[in-house]
Amino acid sequence: MIHIVTDSTAQVTPEEIKKYNITIVPLQVTFEGKTYEDNVNLTRQEFSKMLDDNEAEFPKTSQPALGQFVTTFESIMKEDPEGTIICLDLAPVLSGTVETAASAAQQIDGDIRVIDSETTDRGLGLEVIRAAELAQAGKIPEEVIAGVDAYRNKIRTFVMIKSFDYLVKGGRASRAVGFISSLIKLMVALEVKDGKLEFYAKCRGNKKLRKVRDKLVDEIIANPEVSEVGLSYVDSTEDVDEIKARINQERPDINVLARLTSPIIMTHVGPGGYSIIFN
């Protein structure tokens, strides 16, 4: 049997976790001296409010401890020694989680395949679901991995950032860029492409960022092959509500999932940020 494991940045619903028997390993966030496990002793709603209410201290994020992956893998292999674990994790540009999972896999006897998803959030969630669907269809591990690799190329992930402060504090952008962007009120759209963060558009103000948003929505609506859209946000639902309403009206055949993103992503994207992910 093939068992699917992923990390807590994957945007999957409780119903999907149950349907596909997905195992989640939580990342961690430290805030005001206390360490929380994502969606274990800290919900996304709680962290969104904490991030908004406290400006004095910046949260610190970390990948799961090596022992968490070891314990998870051991538990699965103990129940199914002849089984295979396929573990899909977020891109290394965002976290060292995939490296930690790979190190844990080397310590366990059994067939454990650790895969770099090259993305995160709903993009990672879609890869996880595709892997689970292929596994449930009776595909062998090599076929599951090949299927996910092919599917990955169809997923596009865009992140709208309204403040560079959080990217700078989180170590994902230089302080010089953060300082300049604050002076000119620069907002950006980033694309997660081939496991890297790339500038898709640089906008002076929210009005121009909304034009970029609308252009992406136009592309989604015009493409008959798009069947899934993920809209993940940090706090405000204003943008995602508008996007979802338009897609529902013009392309009711598309499944649109709008949810709070994980605290790990919130920490780097910052207030007002959101993502548009589609395939």
C-alpha cells in the first residue's frame, strides 16, 4: 500500500485529508517566546489575529524537527512494513522541510520516497491529492511519482504581497529591497516557478496590483483546461472574495477553494497578502 505524507503548509481540507488518508507533519512557529505546531495547538484563525495584533515581535518559523518525521515514518512502516511512503513537501526556497524529511527517511527501514513539490499551499495540496488519487487507483510508486511530476508542470502559483517588511524579516528578501519598497509603496506579485520565487510584477500601489490580479483571473477564465483554483489569504478576504465571485459567475465549472493559508506562509507574506493558484 502507498501512504501519502506531507507538511502542514499543504492547503488540503479536512474532508480531503480523510478521503485520501493523508498524514500531515506540522511545521512550527515561535511567537512571544512560545512555540506552536501549525494547526495542532494553533489554528490558522488564531495566528492570523496574532499576526495582526502584535507589531512588536516578528514570529519565527521552523521546519518540523527530524524526530517528528522519524516518528511519523516509523509509525506508518510499523503498521505496513511492505508498504511505501511518498512524502511531498514544500519547496526548499521556503523551508528546509524536504531536506529534514529526506534525512529522516534514511534512518528508517522501508521504502520511503521524499519529493520536492517545488511549491507550497494549494499547489502542494493539489500534488498531494493527485498522488493519493493515483495510489488509490492502484498505480505503483514509480507511476505515482511520474504522474505527480507531470501534473506539477500544469500548476501555476502566484503570491500577491502588499508589504515587503515580512519577506525581509523572514529572510526571503534583502533589507535594501524592503527599505526601497517602503519608500515607493511597492507591492509585488511573485510567481513560484520551478521551485524558485520570481518577480512576476512590481506595482506602485494596490490599484496596479489589482490590475495584475484581474489579468490572472482573465487568464483563468479564458483557459478551458483550468479546473482547479486555490485562493489562500493571510487575513483580508476582500480580494479573494472578488476573484471567487467572478470565477463562479463566468466559469462555474471550476472548483474554487478559498481558505486561510498556513501560519508559515502568513509570516513571510504579511497582512493583506494572498495567493492565486490554478491548474
